Amino acid sequence: MYSAEEKETVCVYDYIDDSWDVYTCVQRHMTKLRKIAEPYWEEKVGNRVTAAKWKLKGNQVRFAVEIVSKMTPEQKEASRSRMKQYHQKRNEIVTK
């Protein structure tokens, strides 16, 4: 097992092959990467995988901008009201 200070995820992009080499010992990242592809290398302690490496295509890695919405109390209330109306209409249609 790795300590919190030792845990890391390293992504290296190969421009010529348009591919990514990804190494991680962060369980959360391993879970997400396993949904994309199977690792080609794993480090195990007993039956538990503690680190792994993946080779991914260039289009399998995405970067996203964090969206932080600053809504005023009035905007929050208007949004809440719209969603409530939407769900009421949807429930009426579904129960017919």
C-alpha cells in the first residue's frame, strides 16, 4: 500500500503515436480507467491491486473545465421552481 503522500497518477502523451501511457496507484483513478480499458501491468499485494498501467488512445483521455456556478438566492429559487414544475408535468405524463 502507498501512503497518501506517495499516491500519484502520471499521464504521458506520445504525440507520434497519439497515445497515452497512464500509471496510477490511486484507487479512484484505477476504477475509472478500468471502465475505459484493461491495464497491461498490475502491482498486487495479496489479491489487491495497488497500482496499474494503461496504454490509451489519444481520444480516450479528456480534460474538463470545472464549472462553478454562482447563483443569487433569486436565481436559485427560480431554478428550483422550474425543476419542480418540470417534474410535476413529467409525473403527470408517466402516470397516465
